Amino acid sequence: MNRTPVESADLCIVGAGPAGALIADRLASEFDVVVLDAGPRFDDESRLERQERAIRPFFDRPAVWDSDPERDAHAASGEWFYPLNHARVKGIGGSTLHWQGMVMRLHEDDFQSGTARGVGPDWPIEYEDLRPYYADAEREIGVAGAADNPFGPPREEPFPMPAFRPSYSDSLFARACERLEITMHSVPNARNSESYDGRSECVGYGTCQPVCPAGAKYDATVHIDRAESKGARIIDRAQVQHLEHTPEEIQAAVYATPDGTEHRQTADAFVVACGGVETPRLLLLSESSAYPDGLANSSGLVGRYFMDHLFAGVGGVLDERTRQNHVGFFTSESHQFYDDADEEFGPFKLEFFNYAGPSPVELALTGDDWGDELLERLRTEYGNHIAVGGLVEQLPREDSYVGLDPDRTDNHGNPVPDVHWNVGDRALRTIERANEIQREILTELGAEITWTAGPESTGPAYHHMGTTRMGTDPAESVVDPTLQTHDLDNCWIASSSVFPTGGAVNPTLTIAALSLRAADAVESFLAARVSGKLAD
Amino acid sequence: MELSRRDAVAALAAVGGAATAGVGLSRLQSGGSSGDPERRLPGDQQVTETMVAIAEVVYPTAVTGIEPFVEEFLEPRLEPEDHARGIRESVAELEERAESWHGGPVRTLSAETREQLLREVSAHTVDEHPAGTTAEQVRYYVVNELLLALYASPKGGELVGLENPQGHPGGTESYQQGPR
């Protein structure tokens, strides 16, 4: 594998997740594009083996996609422990290899939290600014959905694919929700309800998170492969150590390859697309006399305002069969309470589980029984579970941040990221509010409630946001509304790290839409550079 | 419920032939009693006979047709070097103990004695581990290998009331359907 730099590259993208992949694909026909990623290029043929890892109890989640404990080491010094490697993947495709694949648009009020809800900053762009890019992103990713969400933002055209039909357990929930006047609607899924873009329809493996062996769930290898076919060069296992720069521009990405060699990838423009943790880390690692607090960090806000969504959920059992674990994705949700958000409570959405309770095959591989005794246990423990989950917004807080841990280094001797996660009372109150509604639904169903993921037992949704926030004021933000850094003329950041607030929907569609929007800006910049060179 | 070769093919659709790439290396590097490269390991036929005999213990009595099911399932699972070596070594360990403690190969022992053997090895009390102790490897390469084959297949799922168990590409119809 040749991992040497590309000569005369126009654009260097650091990170081969969805943001980097979409920009690479968008610009690869017109410009010389190189994409660097710290992790490997996974063989598609290995997906069944990875699925076996997902099922077998010996393997933990990071093992499914070959997480390297030295390369991926991190600290978690905040009030709340942050299990960073549980759901992220370093490699070509990034964490979309692992993700659930839920792709909703943010609501209009999410773009104006300060104005509409009285807390948090407004985004420097409105929903209308992003609306055409949302439609573009839905086509690129391939989204199965229906225009049946009365609470969602306005849409201009149908989804690229029809929504997945509701599940049997959705029909159980529907009885209770109708009585409680809670409206259920479909979930936009980044998985194929029919063959799309040369990829298979969903065949029901049921292990969507952490791996889809069929390729029916979108992952960013789709756009990496397409970019490569247009001439982009993809270099895997290239860990970028720092970004060389002048006060005005990035000159090179210095990366190390597995044999220990360091290379310099020069380019006219750079896109940092490493997610909400590694993006600020790379900028902080690139400190210099011009930027003593980290590259592009004149505001002092690189790494600040780390946010995630928090999970709220209630589960239980019914005295009837609920038909769980046939598939690994959601078919129904409710945004009914989303826009009730104000200063006191954040937005939240409800999700009706299709995989509540244990999977029989996973159960079978644990325990001290076999034969008839095991079968009896499986029949007892599987079949009657039911659950309602949801995501809750966390407000940005300056004391919630990604920094560098000076006491621990990675496989190349660089300080590891410290995810210092603090949550805040509004999010915890919102979890309680979501729990109340979730309990009402299960009680109306006649369920015996057996667990609650509440303020004391919640966890992150692994949506890393906020650490290079977007804004118009260089003193209050890291990137401008086109995602170009305020400090550097040739650097863009494409990531959920630019979100000023997080809303309560899964972030990837917004990452994709913002990235496509940024691609327009990068294209204009590079076109001007190229024409300038020609004029010279 | 009768299992067939076709059911084994369905089970293989869930897990494939080559299991857990990369694990084999760490397993062999770990050394231990079962890592002896000079050891004479059982061939496919003996492995299959032993695995069938163990399946008759760990599968529920409602299941028949075990022999063709296990034979078909094991064929590709014995191809990848690391995983196959793990299975062969674990089978060899079981056979040695069967001979030493019970006076004959596993396949000749009564079902009760075969179960007793598994319990004597402690395969019921440990978590699976592909590079662990003998008990942990027997759990991984023998007991759980067989349970995975059964319960990731539609027939095994149906025993529990789930026609499309996790890991099986059974389509997107069954999740919409009510209890049968």
C-alpha cells in the first residue's frame, strides 16, 4: 500500500467519515483530492465476521471494528464518565460503520434556541439556509421515510425511498398512544427499504448497530468509493500528527504511517473532518507561536461546549408477545413534545423500540445451562419485552469540553483527548419529563415496568457536538457559517463539532447537509486558487 | 423439530465460514496448554463426530436431525486456519479427558456422561474466551459454536418464537407480523 503524499493536491481532507467522504465525492471530479484517515480500510468481506463479534459475548463493542487501545486511548475527567470508544470507529467510513442510521432534520427552533427557547445561542444560519442541503443529503445518503411527521420542519419533496412499514409492536403502542393523544409517525432511516444507489435493500440481519453485513445501512464508504472512482486518493492508517501552518494558512498535514514514517501532505485547502473529539484535539495538537493555545483557536473556544444527546427510556414486559428483535432499527417515533422546549425543558423525541429486551442468540451464549433447560430460559426471558426510548438535548456549557490529557499519550506520543463531560440541570429535568410520558404510555399498555433510564442512570448517545462552534463573531466562535475557520484562510471544519446547539435529533443528516454546503464554499475557494495560478 | 443441511446453510448465512479474524493470532501467541504446535490434532471427521455428540447434549431434546446440521455447519467453519485450530484443539482436549476419565471417545459415551464431561471441564460455569483456559476455549469453540449455529438459524429462533433471529438475514416481513 502506497501511503506517500499526493503531489500538488488541491484539497486535503482529514477524516473519512460522512463529512469528509461527502466533500471528497463532491469535489473529486474537479480537483485533486486526498483523504487521510487514522484507521484502516475494512474489507467488506469481513462484515459477517464482525457480526459474529457483535453477537458473541467475548467481544466488546470496540472490538467489532478493531479499536486500538493505544491509538484510541482517551481520558474522561468530567463529572460524567464518557465511554468514548464504545460507538466510534476509526477507519474508512468512520462511525457510520457502527451507527444506528437515524436521519432526521433539526427543527426550525433548533436553529434559534436563544430566540425561541430563551437559552443557548442561535445558529448563524436558519433552517431555510440548510433546507436544500438537507434534501441533497437525503438523496446522497439514501433515506427511507414518509411525510407523516406533523411536528417536523417543512419539506420540499418526498424522501428518496418509502418508509419502512410499522412493526407489530408499533401497533401495540398505537393503541395506548391513541388513548393518550400521542401521535406516532415514521422514522427517517438511512437504510434501504428498497434497492438504492446500487446497494441492497435491508434483509433484516438485525445487527444494524454495530454492523450491517448487507450494506443496506448507509455508511460513508459509499462516498469514499465514489470519490476514489473520480480520482480522489484515499490513504488509510495515516494518523495526522499536526497541521503545519503560517498565521494565515495551513501548509501541510503531517501524518505517520504504520511503519513509523512521517509524511507531509501539502494542499491548497484543508478540511478537518475528524468528529467532535478528534477535530479539536488535532487543532490543539497543532499549537504554534502564532497560535499558542491551538490552531484556529484565537477565540479560546476550540474544544469548549462539548455536547451529547442523553438517552431517556422506560421498559417493561407485557402479558402478551411483543415480537422484538426481528430487526435492529426503529420504525416509529414521536416528535410531539419536541417544540414545547423552553428555558426549563429541552427538546426531546420519543422512539418506540423494535429490539427491546434480550436477543435469544446472545442469551444462549451466556449462562450455565444448555439443552432443555436453556431453551426454557430463552422462552421465559424472550418475547414480552417492550420499551420507549428517546433523546434529550444538552445545552452547551463552557465547562463541558474536549482537552488534551498531558499525562497520557497515544501510540505516537501525542497527548490523548480528555472528554470532560458535564451535563447540566435542564437536560436532567428533560429526561424526567420524557420518563413521565414514557411511563404513561407503558402504564396505559398495561406493562409491568422493569427499568428506567432516568437522570441517575442515563448515558450518552455518542453524538459528539459543539467543540468548534459556528458563528459570525470570531471572538465567540471557531468557524463561520460556511464552516471556514475564522483564523485561517484555507481551512474548513466539517463535523458536528460546529453545532452551536444540539437539538434532540440524531446529528448525521445535519452533518451531511452542512458538509455539502461547505463543499460549495471550498469549491469556490479552490476555483479561485486555480484560476489565480493559471493567471500567474 | 427436525434440523437439516438447509438449516445449517441458513445458520452460516448469519455467521459465515471464517470466524473472528485476528483473534486466532492472539490466541496462538497466548501459549498455554492448548497452544502446542506439535500436538496432533483431530481431523475433520473426528471433529464432526465429537461436535455432533456434544450437540446432542447442548441442543434441546425437541431438536432432531442434528448430525447433518452440524456436519454442514462445520464444513466452512473448519476452513479458516485460526478458528479451525481452536475447534480442533478444544475437541482434542475433550477427547483426552473423555479417554482418561471415562475410558473412551466422546461419541461412545452416554448422553449423561457427555454432559458430565462438559461439567467436569467447567464449560458451564465460564464465559467463552478464544484464548483462555481449556474451559473457556471449550465454551467458545465447542459449546457456543454449536449454540450459535442453532439459535442464529430460523429453526432455532422458531423454538423461542422468533423466526428471524439476530444475525439471520430473514427479510423485513416478520417484524410486521403478530404472534403466530
